[in-house]
Amino acid sequence: MLATVVYLEAKAVDDALELFDVLMTNDLLARANRESRDEKARRYPAVSRDAGKLAGEALYLADDEDTALAEWYRSLAENNIPPREALPRDLSRIDLDVEVADLSTPERLASLNLLTPTPDRRGWSRFQKAGERLHRDGWAGIVAPSAARPSALVVCLFWPGPVMDGVQPVPPPVVWEETPTPPRGMRT
């Protein structure tokens, strides 16, 4: 009888220690994840604020690699993110076969009461409202001047989800492991 009590007492201590270990591990991991998420939100408030609004709603493409780089650097500067913290990054070519509204000239932008985009957030709400209206009108996206390279174009696709008819990545992607050299003609 004494052996059974000693065994059960040892088993209870083992179970308590195991439960304590599980609780501490879960609590510490959950707290670390929360603190990491909160720290990122404090460090990059614009990214955190816009992530919910933009996730799954739009896909931004550039007409060439230099424009993609310029837009990437513009976005990083706007959100105060050091380039090394945004690497590695994949750059993929995309074949498009979709109808987009052509806002590539100042006259076409003006028809929607828009100015040529600049690399700051102050004018983006007008573009977002115009994009929402064009999306309701049945357009798959827009083509417009790049805010980061005014001589180049970008496409903003109104992204319905993980798959979109007429949008096909062309493998293989270019992987940026190191900070790329900023392109000429870029504005941030």
C-alpha cells in the first residue's frame, strides 16, 4: 500500500510538472508572438494599419524591374522600413490577359479628378475611391503612372482572391537576397 501511495504521489508530481511545462511553454510562446506582433505594429504603423484594408484586395505590378525596385524602395521609405529587413524578396514576371482601365496619361487621370501620383500617402485615398468605382464598373484593374518612377507604368489589379483568371506568373522568379542597387530616375 505504501508503495502505491509513493508511486501515485510521484506520478502526481510528474503530471503537475508536465502540466506546468505545457502551460508555461504555451503562455511564453503566446506572449512572445503577441509582443512580436505588437512591436511590428509599433515599428511599422502604416503597414499594420493598411494590411487589413489591402490584404487580398489589390495586386500591384510594374512594367519593368527598375520600376518594381523603385516602387519597393518607395514603399519602404514611406513605411520607414530598412531595405535589409524586407529581404529576401521574390520578383516574378506576370503574363496579363485582363481588361484594365487606362489612366496612363494626365488627361485620363484628370477625367477621374486625379493628379499624377506622387510618392506619399496624401493622395492615395482619391486613387482608392476611383479604383473602387472602376472595380464596381467591371474593370479588372487600372494602369497608371508610377509614383516612384513617373516615366514608367504600374498596374493595380483588383484582386478577388488567390486565383485570378488572366494573371499567370512566369517562372522562375528572381530572388533578391541582397539589397538591390536603387534604379535611376527613382523618387521616394
